[in-house]
Amino acid sequence: MKVSFIGTGSMGSILIDSFVRSGALEPSQIAISNRTFAKAEQIAVRHPGMRAYPDNVDAISGSNLIFLCIKPLEFKNVIDEIRASVQPEQMIISITSPVLLAHLEEWLPCKVAKVIPSITNLSLSGASLCMYSARVLMEERQMLEGLLSHISEPIRIDEKYTRIVSDLSSCGPAFMAFLLQQFVDAAVEETGIDRDEAVRLASNMLLGTGQLLTEGGMTPEMLQERVSVPGGITAKALTMLGNELDGVFQRLIKTTHAKFREDLEKVDQSFTVIR
Ligand SMILES: NC(=O)C1=CN([C@@H]2O[C@H](COP(=O)(O)OP(=O)(O)OC[C@H]3O[C@@H](n4cnc5c(N)ncnc54)[C@H](OP(=O)(O)O)[C@@H]3O)[C@@H](O)[C@H]2O)C=CC1
Ligand SMILES: O=C(O)[C@@H]1CCC=N1
């Protein structure tokens, strides 16, 4: 199998490094390109045998899978550039939510899919959210998910839930890190505890909590119940949190969805310009 990555920024480089580190792909199976070529070159130097190209068309030649790791408004340019060279049996995969399968189907003469990764894939965990055009055969879906399973748990989703599943899986790490940072800052401010120590404690707590909620078989409700000694300290604090955070996550979801609709509109406009 040969795999190309167009765009070697934050997420592109995470995917490339994770696929190699997990043993899913040999560097020699990977071709990469990036607008600022030096960035792609640096990655190829890290992984001897990987091919870096200054030209996107050269990078996709002969690949089975082509990941577009670029931002929504960059799709117009890249699709314009590669469209004439793409072969019908190749699969182009968008990793961004506001580019719809319908956009890709309309403008690309090949198999198309959407896979939303997560920064957690860097630690070979978390999900890959998979959506397919009807053009992608069952065995091709299995082949892609087989690859993704080296760095994540591939989960097939309905495209109409793209935004909320991305909020949970891909934005979620930033949201949880934000809450952790607030918890740590308050601990330092209220008690004078050393910040590094507080970060270490809170981060290990988050790791263990995640393990209990996944392989440990606990639900969020069970976990709270087990920690909350009746009439104890946690229960008191949870009641306070419930009151203080009332409606916060509804507002968060409204915010992400409003920004998504804005991005979608801009992407739609950019594809209209191609026409
Ligand atoms: N960060 C995350 O946790 C997640 C991100 N995503 C999605 O991934 C997408 C990319 O995000 P991220 O990696 O963070 O963004 P970055 O800005 O870090 O990376 C985008 C890359 O695309 C390159 N690029 C832009 N235009 C072209 C072009 N015409 N040809 C080749 N390369 C090009 C840029 O090159 P240059 O070096 O010149 O700027 C840059 O390296 C976003 O749409 C985001 O929604 C999805 C899930 C999680
Ligand atoms: O911030 C963003 O737009 C992207 C979407 C998912 C994660 N990061």
C-alpha cells in the first residue's frame, strides 16, 4: 500500500509520525507534500526512506490513499491542482469537518472519504471518525480502517453528526486540557502547591479516569458514585459543580455548531468559485 499526505502541519505530521511509529506503514510507503516545502522535507529527514515533493501532483502519483491534511478553505486550490491527475481507483480522504462528502464527490473523479482524527492518535489512542461516499466499496472501507486501527479506534459515523462527534473526539482533548489547566491554576492560587506537581497529579488522574471509562468498564455515572462517599467531600463539590456549570456544555455545542455553519458556508462559496 502507498499513502500520500498533502499538508504536513499539525495534524498531517501527527498522522505521519503515528503511522510510522505504530509500524502501520514503512517510511518508504509514504509520500508527502506541503505548501512550505521545508516543513515536508524536515519530516522526511526524520523518517529515512520517506519521499517529500514540492509538488502535490507528484506526491499523489501511484498512491492508494491520499490524505488531505489542509484547512477547509485550502481545499479549492488543492483539488483544482490535483483533479486532472487523480485516478478513479485512488481514495482521497479529507480530515476536516466542513468539507462535505458531496463537495468531494462533485469535484473529484475517484473514491472519497472523510476521516476526522484526533490529537490523541499521537499516543495511538482515541478515535478516527470515518465517513464514506457510496463509491467506496466495503473492502476498501475495511482496508482504510485496518490502517487507522494501528493508531486509533476507527468508528463509522453518519455525516450528519460530523460536528458533534468531532467536538467530542477531536476538540475534546483541548476542552479537557482547558478544564485541567483551570483546576491546576486554582489549586496553585488557593494553596500555593508547586505547579509542576499539581499538573503531574492532575494529568495522571485524567489518564486513570480515561482508562476506567474505557477498558475499566465504568460509566461516568458509576465513577462519580464510587468516588462520592455519602455525605462526603466529593458529593458536596459535585453539587456545586452541577449548579455552576449548568448549561455550559449546551452553550459550547451551540458555539462549535455556529462556527461550523459559518465555515461550511465559506467552503460552499469556494467550491462555487471553481465552477
Ligand atoms: N489539529 C487537530 O487536532 C485537528 C485538526 N483537524 C483538521 O485538520 C485540518 C488541518 O489542521 P492543522 O493540521 O491543525 O492545520 P495546520 O495549519 O497546522 O496545517 C495545514 C497545512 O496545510 C498546508 N497547506 C496549505 N495549503 C496547501 C497547499 N495548497 N498544498 C500543500 N499544503 C498546503 C500548510 O502549509 P504551510 O506550512 O505553508 O502553512 C500547513 O502545513 C483542519 O481543517 C482541521 O479542522 C481535524 C482533527 C483534529
Ligand atoms: O479547531 C478545529 O477547527 C479543528 C476541528 C477538530 C479539531 N480541531
